[in-house]
Amino acid sequence: MFNSAQIGVVSQAVEIAEDVTANYFKISTAQWKHVRYDIRTLAELRADEITDSAFAQITRYSRKPDHTFSGGRHYDYFKICLQDHNIMAAVERDEPVQLFPLAVYVVTHELVHVVRFCKFLQRFDAEPLERQQEEMRVHDITQKALGTPRIPHLDYVLKAYRDYQFMEQLRDHVETV
């Protein structure tokens, strides 16, 4: 798990990733509040939200309220489950990779997915071939959104993970409230 100093680094990376993603998609602050997502680290994940094969796992939760009560609306929200152990393994394995630029890249990539799901530009439950094509689109968008790297060592991360097949896994979960 991330230690407290690493959590601070990841928190800063999340702020930058949110700004980069909102700027790329030209989403205002008011509109951004309607993009339903949460970002959690390993300490806050359930067993089924943990994987050893990706930097993150996106889980779609569907809230389906009991229709006997009025006012309840169905909605989806996405949980970006950061896989601390996999991210730190990459940092420890490859000396030029540092936590901050890698976290900026991973979170930006995942937020691009979330925005595309929320804007109905991509189906969450796509077939494998469509997912693979979407992954390549999201890698391209992430690269463009991050632009010319102004973050130290981000250029190395962008090059190192340019052809990475899947940054995350996707899971569905239905929640009846």
C-alpha cells in the first residue's frame, strides 16, 4: 500500500489529472461535478476491486433505487481503483519511472475513460476487440491531453507506456438502494 507520503504525491497527481482531463474535454467546473466517479487506493478497496494485472481497475456501480419510493433515480458512477502494489512495482522496477509522473499518467488515462463513458462516446460493456480499439484511442487522448510534458520525468512515462495494451480492468457492479 502507498505510505502517507506517497498518498500525498498521488493526491497532487489526481488534482493535475482532473485539471488536464477537464481542460482537454472543455468541461466546466459545473459540468465536472456531474461526472460521477471516485478514486481510491488499495487501503480503501474491497477484495474484488484488487487486481495484480493492471495499474487500476474501473468498476461501474449502478444505483437502482427501490421504485416504491418516489424521488429515486437510476444512475451509474465509476470507481477508479488504483492498484498501489502494481504502481509501486513499476516505480521500483524501472528507475527513471517516478511515482508522481506515473500517477499523473495513470489517473489522467482513467479519467479519460470515465469521461468517455459518461458522454456515451464508448460503452463500458464493449466486446474485447472494441475495448482494445478504445484503449488505443484513450492512450492517444491521454498523450494529447498531457501535451508537451512540463512535469519532470513525464516524458519518460509517456514513451514507456505508449504501447501498453491495458492500463486497467473494467468490472460491473449493481447496487440496489
